[in-house]
Amino acid sequence: MSAKLVCAACGEVLPALSRRSSCPCGGLLDVVQRPREPGRTLRARFDRRLRQGDPAVEDSGVWRFRELLLPGRGVVVTHPEGRTPILRREAIARFVGHGELALKHEGHNPTGSFKDRGMTVAVSHASRSGASAVACASTGNTSASMAAYAAQARLKALVFVPAGQVAAGKLAQALAYGARTLLVNTDFDGCLALVREAHEKLGIALLNSINPWRIEGQKTIVFELLQQRGWDPPDWIVVPAGNLGNTAAFGKALAEARALGLIRHLPRLACVQAKGASPFYRSYRGGFAKRYRVRAETVATAIRIGDPASHDRAVRAIRDSRGVVTAVSDREILEAKAVVDAAGVGCEPASAASVAGVRRLVGEGVIRSGDSVVAILTGHVLKDPGAVMEFHARPGARRNPPVTIEPRLSEVERLLR
Ligand code: F0G
């Protein structure tokens, strides 16, 4: 297989092992892959690896698809990751008003979010290209994931997060895995601008999703879900959206799967933003004529992003898949989360945006009765314990507050009644 990096803005071509995360012109780079084998052969091999395991890469649900990810031989930094389940729960289907709902739970990845899929590829690439330090801006999950993979690869890790705006579980992970963690007095967008400057001027490898290898790894969410369905695509894939890296990755995965003949038709993408952080939704409503930048505010801190870096790539993904973009309120997000949580599945607030989005799209008649839907749960419930405690401390039909009692059986009996 051969691969090269092509700038989406100016067309400049760079070698695959370039350490640049974006083009000198400022444009984003796309990995252009040319697998040597036909899709038929690859599909059979992917299925064989799924059945028999893959000792070369510890049964990773990312590296199972390695012919489509990172060319050449060399270090592979794998936990392993991926192999996330597809779940069906009646209570959640009832809540969204749609029986054909399945949830692919990316919170089952080693650091508790889908970021591990992009990180295993980007950190492997950084190691192969001789980097000694890696950095990212993050709303929390990217930093947790990068910290873990950098520790494994023995790379120095530098994390830029917005001070006071990162969920406890995520910040704890970055510290625990040993990343140098900078709480920056700005929002995510400010952190990203700063780390991009550090990348340009100080030469630190940048592992945000503007790094094209992150996108390559995240494509495997789609490859794996297609494979789990016997390569029969659902009608819809629904994903929460912040910086739009995942939306871009899904679009690229679908385009490649189609071009290789791994699938016969394309599912439609539905991209869900939080209302208080919905510049992409606004752009979609105006036919993508303009790109917007907003001051973001939402309870779903993972997607509190006002100026998504992968806007252009995501526009392509939505257009190519005849996709839609919607936005849901914090209230809708928290209610959906409470339903997902109470079904014993659990997810963080941003992940619940996809379920809230399905409910909205079903209500609007965009998702039709009988359409098969796979919604992505992007992160684990333990990522944001603060959001859970706050929700259950407030009045509301779904609240489940803890009860303090004296150590007496009579108290237990009273509570059972
Ligand atoms: N869901 C979760 C749990 C996330 O952490 C993120 C992004 C998204 C959804 C949105 O994905 O940015 O590709 O559109 N988190 C990034 C971070 C920004 O720093 O962890 P996206």
C-alpha cells in the first residue's frame, strides 16, 4: 500500500512520514491511500482477523484494518483498542420513539472514549517519524488518550486544556498517565490556537484531529460497525460533533469503503451539535454558504467548541452522504443521558447528544419508521461524574438522589416501602 498527504486547500503533496500536521499554507492534510489489493481480498482478510484474532497487533479493532490506515512497517503503539460493542436496549429505543436503534459504545475503549482509535495510529506515526514530544489541545478526552499512548511510547506529552472546563475523570487521567498538563485561561478554541503555534514554532508533534493520522484511526469506528453488521450498512449513522474530526473521519471511511466495494450503498450521516455550541449546524442551515465561529457554552463540555477545525472536511462528509446536521438543547442532552444511564449502559453528556439527536430527527420525520440507525456513544459515564451528581441533585422526573441513613434495619425497611 502507498499513501501520501495532500493539502485540501492548495493541493500540495507531502510524504506520508512528514512530521507536519497541516500544510505550510495552513490548509488541512488528507491521507490519500492506495491499497494494492482489491476490496474483496481485504474484506476477507478483515473478517478472518476478526474470527481468528490477530497476534501481530494484539487483536486491536483498529489495526485489524491496518491496510487502510498507516502504510509501511514500524512501531505500532497499541493497547489494544476498538472491538467496541453494538448494544440494543428497549428503554432507549422507546425513549427515542424508534425500534431500530443500535448504539455503538466507544466508551468501551481503553481510556474510555473513541479517541483511542485515532491516537493509536497518530502516536505510532509520531514514533515512526522520530518525534520525542507530542502535544494536544483538548476538552478532556483527547488529552486522556494522548497521555496514555504517549506513556506507552515513552514520548513526552504536553496537554493544553481550558482551565475549569474539563470533566474530572478526564483531567484525572491526563495527570495519572503522566502528561504535563497545562490549565490555560481560555476556552478550547484558544487552547487549539496556542498549541498550533507551539507546533509551528517549537516543532512539537501535534496530535489533535487536524493531524490526518488521527482521522485514519477514527475511520475504524465505521469499518468496525459495518463489519459487525456483516458489511450491510445501516440507513443512518448518528454522531455527536464538536471539532468535527469524527464527522470527517466517518465521511472518509464511508467514501473509501464504497470505493473499495466493501459496501454497496452509503448510509446517511447525522451530525448532532449542542445548541450552545452549534456553528456547524448554523452553517448547514445556510446551505454551508458560510462558516461560523461562536462563543460556545454547553453542559456537554466535550463538545464545547465554537470554531471547529475540521469544518471543510465535515461539509464534504455531510454532502457526500446526503447527511443532515441537527442541534439539541442541554436539557435534551441531559434527559437522553439519564435514559442511557438508567438502562445500565451509561455515557458522558456529549455522547448522549447522539441519542437526543435521534429522538429529534425521529420526531421531525427525517429518520423514518423502519430506518436502521446506529448512534455512536463516544465516551464512558465515568468521564464526567460531576454531571451525574448535579443531575440527580436537581428536581426532575428521572432523578435518583442518594439517601443518607442511620445504621438501623428499621431505616432500611422504611426506605423499601
Ligand atoms: N464526544 C466526545 C466524548 C468527545 O470527547 C468529543 C470531542 C466529541 C464527541 C466530538 O468529536 O471533536 O471529533 O467532533 N472531544 C475532543 C477532545 C474535542 O478534546 O477530547 P469531534
